[in-house]
Amino acid sequence: MSIDTSKSLLLAPGPVQLHPEVQKILSLPMIHHRTPEFDQILKSVLSDLKTLFVTNEKVFILTSTGSGGMESLLINVIKPKSKVLAIISGKFGERWAEMAEVFGAQVHKMVVPWGYAVNPAYVEKYLNENPDTEVVLTQACETSTATVHPIEQLSKVVAKTKALFLVDAITALGAMPLPMDAWQIDGLVAGSQKAIMLPTGLSLISFSQKAWEQIKTNPTPRYYFDVRRELAANEKGETFFSSNVTLIRALAFVLKDIKTQGLESLYKTIKRRADYTRNIAKHLHLEVYSKAPSDSVTALNLPSNFDGAKFREHLEKAYNLTVMGGQDQLKGKIIRLGHMGYITDQDLHQTTERLAAGLNDFGMTLDLQTVRDASLLWLKDN
Ligand SMILES: Cc1ncc(COP(=O)(O)O)c(C=O)c1O
């Protein structure tokens, strides 16, 4: 059976495939960031970002990857020796805890087995027993295990305490509901190369009023990521440092597009891709790894006799398909398929065809026609 591999497919959990209009915007001639033309764009983007964060608070654009946004959330609110509870269920939880330690915080690590969501009752118990906790850190989606945490329930638990609830939503904001104000999230960070559907290079952050009380008096030295400087610049209609004109122009398009289709429709689109992948996994005889699977990315267990790194390399070379593998303890054991970005139904179908053929190349005996029919039927019916 012939398989069309002509289109290069990027189904990673970021960076993601770009909307054709975004690709055009990225190649527009450069303009200076201190011009009336850019001022207008920045103004509309800063306003539209509130819709994405579902907040009345100010949202800030940082020229950094998502990790810079995580650092910014942290250093604006923590002091050396601050008591921090870090929920760790994978690679990115580990990273945030490590960052907090680097800044001198006393970090209690609540380690959740990989692939599981944290139980809010454990967090509640810990906070009751440790009422001096000042900050709680979690991922909304732990990308390394493709797992979502119950952010709404966790927010309710943390909101009853004096602690600030900081959420790494780098692979979640724009992919699932995370209404910052309604859920009383105190700090939220998103990354441009994920559900924001842009290249890597921007992080977006926002703080609650509860967090701002802390920020205003926090003596921790900070400069590039000092949100007070960014706030002052934004109030003058500027960014504090040189604006990332190219990405902000593309962001303006994405935000208008999201506004037109509505957030609910965006979440539904991404969930449909996740549902498709979970359904097709059965036909590929692969199990979903996570016990609380996210809609942004799906992790599938590979057969135990597979060398995952070689399999991924084969998908790239033979089938022009990029998916991600596992990290650390999951290295070589899973593949992760991203559902964010610009993905057509044809991309989904072709991903399945290429994956099925690749699995057979590694010794599985899937009936490719049956898999193909199941894929087309699902896409027609859903
Ligand atoms: C949940 C999560 N946090 C943090 C990061 C780090 O983001 P960046 O690589 O943009 O610094 C990622 C990147 O994949 C992520 O998925």
C-alpha cells in the first residue's frame, strides 16, 4: 500500500505547525518597535491576551522561551528561604523545583509517580500541616508524561491559604480551560511554540492581585524579568526591552483568530485531535501512557522490544514525520504526539498511516487498510 510522505509533518508537543497566515506574517519586512504602527499592534495584543488568559489582570510578553516565563513568575514573588511546595510529576516539575532552589527557596518536593495527576487532598493536607508555605508550583500539563493536573481543584485548595499558586501552563494555556481569575490562579505562564501556535521565543505571564501585593514589596534582586519594569513600560505603550516585533505581529493574528472562533471552540478542536489519537491508538495496538491524559499531547507506550530512539528516527527518515520520544525514565519507551498548532484532518490521517507503516517496519503486523479505514471513519463521524 502506498503512503504519501510528501508533506513534512511536525506533531511534536511544541514547536508546532504554523498557520499559513502566520508564516506570511513572519516574513513581512521588519519595522521598528518604537513606531505608531507597532504601538497599535502592541496595544491590541496586550488587550487580547486578557481574553486568552481569561483575566482582568495585565498580561506581559517576555522575549524568552517558556522557562524564562517560569523564572519570571518565581523571582517576582519568592525571597531567599521562601517556603515552596513543588508538585513534581515529570521533567518540567523537576525543572521548576530546581529553579526555586537556585534562587534560595526552601523547596518541599511532592513527588507524584510519572503518568499520574496529583491528588488535591494531599496538597490540602500538606498545606494544613505547613501553613507557612508561601508558594505552590505545578504544571497544568506535565508535557513529559502528557498528563494534566486538576488545576481548578488545586486552586481552590491553595486559595484558602496565604500561599500563591503558580501554574506552568506552557503546554496548556490555549489548549484547555484555565480561567485565571475565576480559578484564582496567582501566576500563569504560557509559551509561544505550543497552543499559541507561533515559533519559539515568547513567554506570556500574568499575576493575580494577591501576587502583586507580594511583587511590590519583594526585595529579591531582579532586572530582565522584573515585571514592575515591564508594567511601567506597558503603561507607556511600550515593552521595556526591544520588542520581538516579528512574533508579536504574528501573535496579533493568532489572538484575533482565537477571538473570532472563541476559546471554547479552540479547546474543542484540540480535544478532538486528542480523542482521535486515543481512538486510533487502539487500532495501532498501543496503550495510552498517562492515567490522566492531556488534550495537548498524547503519550503512547511502545512495544517493549522497540528501541524508541531508533523508531523515531525511522519515522523521520522513512516517513517524514516528527513526533517526540520520552525523557529520562521514559526514554525510548514512549512516543508523544502533539495536538496543538495548525493540524488538518489530513495531517491526522497521514500521521496514522505513517505511524502504522513504521510500526510494521519494526515488526508489528497491523492491517494497514483496517487502520486507514478506522481513521477515515472516525474523522468523518466526529
Ligand atoms: C510544561 C512545560 N514547561 C516548561 C517548558 C519549557 O519551555 P521552553 O523550552 O520554551 O523553555 C516546556 C517545554 O516543552 C513544557 O512543556
